[in-house]
Amino acid sequence: MKFIDEYRDRQAAEQFSRAIAATAKRSWTLMEVCGGQTHSIVKFGVDELLPKEVTLVHGPGCPVCVTPVELIEKAIEIASRPEVIFCSFGDMLRVPAHVGDGHETPMDLLSVKAQGGDVRIVYSPLDAVQIARKNPARQVVFFAVGFETTAPANAMAVFQAYQQGISNFSLLVSHVLVPPAMEAILSSPDNRVQGFLAAGHVCTVMGYTEYEPIAEKYHVPIVVTGFEPVDILQGIFLCVKQLEEGRAAVENQYARSVRRAGNRAAQQIIQEVFRVIPRKWRGVGEIPRSGLGLQEKYREYDAEVRFGVAEHTTEESSECIAGLVLRGIRKPHECLAFGAHCTPERPLGAPMVSSEGACAAYYRYRRLSCRD
């Protein structure tokens, strides 16, 4: 199959592995931003093909993982209301929160569904708009989670609802932006990242001009990278080559999909419907200008406002080290709860639940080796 088999070719992978080993003369720490890249790295053993001089750490590139507990609790509160049809992608249903007096009772959206709540898995936010049209007596809420990749479709759902006069539809918005998170990591006093593999799908939408000032300001190479093993190895090679040469620029490994300017039509619908706001990240805290919220024109489609939950806040679990994992400070298997108190069946945090979570990747592909 085109663009799959050739990017999983063993000989090509070994060629890049040898090139990296020949290039890396000093120790370097690189971060892959995307959770999809993390899963490919762990599944295919990409990190095991690298020389000891090159270390990969996992970044906050899983949108499910960085959605704060308070957003999950807001979702649970809204979904529990009898007048609501709550729509979401499936990966959000088992993200844990703690609801109740003193936060004693663990709960998730799947629990709400089991208790009779009308929680539905959809494949597109436009499906939720259709559900709202067919159920005018019910309130339909879509859980809009994601990076810039999913923002255009969510924006289009609001835009269509507005154009068609559908008033019983709203979004619970938890959109986050990649560049501010990278800056937050680089400006942290405990930062160890010297180069980035940027998420190819985000750059397909947004392009990569936003990364150029970051590369210049912090003098770090940033390589826009795809998701297959050969993609990732080539991205690592380009990043290490820059580091060894003392350069810090943005390069595009994923040229078969990404253009410097990105997708202008997608950017236009995002700008029409959303505005940039501060956003809390699970385990990280609030990062300025790192999220999207609805423009004032579309305020009536904001589920937080509609259901009066905007001011709800909560504390993160102290047992889960998701924040350290998402910032590249710790690896999943370094958590004392990993594979013991925290499993996919009984997760403490979102990284163990999400299909892009680093903890889920290590549990699925590296659990035995981690315990050796």
C-alpha cells in the first residue's frame, strides 16, 4: 500500500539507524510531540534502533491526555442531565475524573452511560449536529477535544448549526495548541529537550511558520515528522544533524502531506469560529494563549455557559505523574503505579486510557520489559 509499506521498510529503517549513529557524536535529547508518534516508536521499537547518544522523551501530544480533570467533571455533570444527549469520540469515555463530595467517587462518561445517561459515540461533530436537528426537544452537546487537527471540523459544526438556526446544539470545548506548549517546555527550569519532532498532522492544517520563531528564540531544531517508523527515523536523523552542526531551523520531513503555509481554508474556519485563550493542561497547569474558545458571535454554542459550569475547578490527583510524563521528565514505567494501581481497566490518568497516551503504549508494548 502506498505510503505505508515503504515507510515500514526494514532496510530503510536500518539505513537511517546507521546514519544517526554515524552522525551523533554527543548526547542529545529529543522530544516527539505527538502521541501517535509515541505509539509508533514504542510499537516498532524505533528507540531501540538509536545509539546511546540519542534519547527520546515523550511530549504532551495526546489531546485526551492533556484535557484537565475539571473538563472531564464538567462533561460528566452535563451528560448526567436528563435533557442532554452527550456526544463524544470514543476515547474520551473512559478518561477518569473524581466526582462527589470530597472527590471520593471515581467516575467517567462510560459510568454516566451505564447509569442511564444518553452518551453517544460519534465519528464526526457533524453527526452531533444531525442528532440535534432530529431531536429538537433535547440539548445535544459535543465534547470538542483536540489539537489544531480536529479544530476545523468542530468549527464547521458550530458554523453549520449557526447558519441553519439549530439552537439546541453546543460544544464543550477543550482545544489546545501545540506551539505554546513547546514554549512552555523549553522555558521550564527542568527542561531537557534539545530538539523536537513536530506533529505532521497538526502542520498539515496549520503549516509550520509558527515554529520558526520558536526554533530561533530557543535555538532548537524542529523537524515536522510523519508517523511511520522510517518517517520518525528520518526526522531524528535531520534533527541530530542540525544539532551536531550547531543549526536550529524548521525542516519538513513530512513533505508528502505538509506545506509551509498549511491548509488556508481550514485555518479560515478556525479563525471564524474560535479565538485564542489561556488553557489548562492536565498535569501541567495553565499555559497562556494555548487554547481555543468560541468567538463572542458563537457564545450561545458554548456548553460551559449554557449549563452554568464555567467556574467549576478541581485539583489533580497527586498519585498520577501524568504531568511529568507529558513534559518529558519521566517515562511511564518510572511511575510506581504503572501496571499495578494504574492499568487500562483501572486507569489513574488519561495517558493510560487514550489510544495516543504514552502510558497506554508502554503498557501494551513494553510492560514486560519495563518490569524486567
